[in-house]
Amino acid sequence: MKLEKINTLIAASRPRSRFGQSSLLVLLGLSALLGAFWASPGRGPASDVLSWLLPQVLVTALIAVVYLQWRRQRTMERLASEATEAVQLQDWLRAEELLCQVLGRPVRRATLRTQGLLALAAVADASHAHEGTETICRHILDSGTGNVVQRHTAEVALAGAMLKTGQITDAVDAVDRLTRKELPGPLRAQVELLALFREVTMGHPDMSVARAQERSDLFRTYLGTKAGYGYGLLAAAFDAIGQSGHARQCWHMATLLVPAERLVDRFHELGPIARRYPAAEHPV
């Protein structure tokens, strides 16, 4: 995914002025028309008909505007939900297609827009467009959009993108800030996965091994099949200190959950591990 496309979607999805889109604008315009009509002198029978008709038109127009806005909102929510599901299934092409529909026009609800942007960041990361992931996450954090959990998720994704683009000092500072925060279990598991990746890439396997059991339990509890990425990194840490038995066991657990090629695609550091240890065999 190209950075230019990402910037286009960020700009296109910015909400417009509430006043410019609000049904109140319709109400004010029609009310002014109705008020002018009632204030005009010399109303005859035709005016009496109009005095009955105009309020009906006003109410009908308001109902139509509210309904159209509601229907569009429901459509956007459905598309965003399908895009999030596609990301979870790692169907990146489908996710990108849906996100272009969601983010290709102004999105008024901040949490919905942020949900779409985070999904877009995941698509960018999967295509190794880490600069795009960084751009999206910085936009979310700088604009303060979304809820607290979404902003924490953006922080984690930003730190991961910086690690992958070689911004080591900033990435280490970001990971340290995240590890000091009180976070719910699912977010804590994401942060620990990121901290483990940092330790493996920076050559500190002893730190990883010391907390291997704690992290393994956390990954298994909160990350589902994505725990495989954590087990893969633990395999790399055990291998680095010469504990091949534990490394083999962790790699087996990792490849039970995630295919070896997908593990290596996300974390290139696992390439030597994939060549050294056999992957789990999946029944056909």
C-alpha cells in the first residue's frame, strides 16, 4: 500500500463541519420560509392551504434527512466491521477494498473513523509499508481522535513501525512508556509482544527468557492464534542463548497457530529459526 494512498484516505475521511452537514440546517431554512409566509399580509384561501402544507413538508424533509443519515451510518458501521474481520482473517486485499469505501468519504463518528484507520495501519504493516503505518498512528495520536483503547493500540503499532524502520531510540522510549502503563490484559499482551520483539532485535535474549513463562501465559490468554508470533520470538530468544530444546518447543507451538512463512513474513528475524527447526505438521 502506497503512502500517497494512505494520505489520501486520511484526508478524505476527515469529518466536515457539523453545521454544514446537520439536519438543523434544513430545519432552519424551512422554518425561515414558513415564518416569512406566516408574516406576510393578505393571506387568502390558497395561503391557508399552504399554511397547512408547509409544516407537513418540513416534517417530511426532516424525517428523510434523518433517515438517510441513519442509513449511511449503518452502512459505514457494517463496512468497517467487515474490514476489521478481514484484517483478523488476514485477508488483506478484501480489507483494503472495504477500507477504501469506509475512509473514502468524511466519517463523522470519531471512534468509527479511528477503527477504520487502525485497520488500515494493519493492512499497511502487512504489506511492509511501515512508513504508512507510522503516518496513520501519528495522525491518530496527534489529533486525539478515538477512544482511550484505540489510542493505546495506535501507540503500540507506532512503536512497532519505528522498530521496523530503524528508529531505535524513539522506539525504545515508546516501548518503555507503554510497559510502565496500567493496561488491560489484551493491550498488555500486545505491549509485551512488542517488548519481546525489541529484545530479540536488539540482542537481549536473557531478558526475554527470564520472562518467557509469564509472557507465554499472557499471549495464550489474550492473543488467540496471534500468540504464535510471541512463541516464534521466544523460540528466537531461546535459540540465541543455546537452549535449542526450548527453542524447538516454542517454534512447534508457534507454527501450530501460524504458518512458518507467515511468521517469517512479519518478523524477518525468524528466518534462521524457520530453517533450523521443523514446523508443526498440519493435517490435510
